[in-house]
Amino acid sequence: MSQERQYRDILDSLLKSPNPIVRYKSHVNILGADASAQNIRTMRDEIKTSAIAQSLLTDLADANPSQRDGLNTLYGRLKYLADIDYPPGDETLLSYRDRVHGWIRRLEKEYDEKLFIKDKYRVHGSFHGNALYASIVLGMVNQETDELCDNLIGYQWPGGGWNCSKVPKAIGPTIVHTAYGMRGLVAYQAQRDTPALRTAIELCAEILLDRHVYLKRTDSRPLRPVYTKMAYPYPRLYNFMVGLHILTRAGYVTDVRCTEALDLLESKFIEGQGWPMERKLFHHNPKKEGHTDANWELEKLGKASLFLTVDALEILQKANRFSPPI
């Protein structure tokens, strides 16, 4: 059976999935359905009562924001809710957004502001980027969202991207902060597009593309071996699929420099199943850091992750490597 036919068969299964997250993503991100259409809006509303969404909401409610782990939970779960296309406008999330924004403001004032070293800000661009991304997707935009975006652009290094290293000799941005910072800017672009924003996104994209998404420029080996492993939810510290997905949403995945990463993605496809999780970055032990109530690993097609599979098909479709039936 041809690869194209296999992808189509998998997509057909995703479109019929009992999981509304997967159905919504398949219709909107792969088939290009109008997200404002009533039937698609109804499908997205069903995400709110899905097991994954309810578990993430439980994580948020149980978190103690006065502790570091609690703040990390708020920050991470809002990002995950955005990843699953949780419907916008849930006012119960606003207090969590405010906590995360306040945390980032404190970092700017008490920590990042002091790290202006050799004419460059040493900031965690991924923090701003992920908070922006969640605020936009979840419909929680306010004045602080605008300020986050403006500050992130202001912190960008001359060649693009961000680096939080305190070491003065650090001369280049990191792929982690640059990729997630870029994702925030791309999401914000739908809210308020400006020439400065477009330039900032272009500079970030060039950094990812110059590294062929996940490779060293010196010898074309992976930046880190772990960046070749697939995981969902997407890892805090990047991998090749994170880079591909961000470049896809930004409109750069057809660049020839994505070829190696796209080849790697296709090589991981399992016939009749989809794309598997190769790393598990969470657990269900409430006594340990990294706990979640969300059973991500249970959402499978065959032995493959539904969430990785639907995103992989979106990437390949936008990269002109897969043509779903119209």
C-alpha cells in the first residue's frame, strides 16, 4: 500500500475518532474546515468536556501558585489547553492567566532586567512565547498580553531569537527559547500584525531553518540526540517535531531546509497505527514533580499517539507530502 493511501486511511480513522480534540484538529488543521462554522464550533465546544481537558482543569485547580511547582503547573497547563484547542472564552481561566503574567513580570523586573550582558538581554523567551500563545488561543487577551509581545520583541537579539545564558561569551540564541518565542509571536500575529512583528518572526524562522530544524550547523548531527525523539505533550525543551509544527503554523515548512526533519518524521510512521510516543515526560504520581491527571498515553490509534498523528499529518499536508481527499 502506498504511503499516501496509508496516510488517508489513518486520517479517515481520525475524522471518526470519539475524541473531539482529534476530530476538531483533523477537520480544521488538515481538511481546512471553517473554524467559525456552526458544526465545527460545536465540535470544539465538546473539547471542554473531554477527559484530557477536564484533567488539565483539575491540575490547575489543585496547583499551589505560591510555590514554584504550582506556578509551573499553571504555566504548563494553560499551554496544554491551547495545544488541544480548548474553546476560547472560559472566564475561569483568567485568574490563572493573571498569575502567569504576574510571574513573568516579576522575572522581568527582578531577574531578566539585570541580565543585560554585552548589549543583549538574557531572557527566557519561551516563557513569554508560551504565555502569549496560551492567551491568544484561549481567548484571554488583555493589555498585558500586548505588553508581553512588545517586551519579547524588545528582548530579541540582533540576529533573532533569545538566550537566557548568563555567560558573557554566549553569542547565539538557543533553539528552545527561539522556537517557543516564535510560536507566541505567530499566534499573536492574528491579533495585531505589524511590520516589527513580521520581522521578528522572520528572524526566528531563519534561526530554525539555518539549523535544518534540529541539526548542528558544524557537522549536521542533531543538536541533542533527544531532539529526534517524539513526545506528547510537546517537551518543554524542544524536539524536531516541535520545530516542524511551529514552522508549519508560521508558513515556512515548505522551505527546503526542512527536508531532513520531514524525512525523519515520515520515517517514524508505523503502518496502520500512525506516529508513536518515544518519550513519556509525565507521570501520575501526585507526590512527584511532573504529575498530571491527564492520561495522554491512553489516546492511541493502534499503538500510536492520536495527538502526534494528527499533528504529523497537518505538517505533511502543509509541506505538500500528503494530499487528503477533498
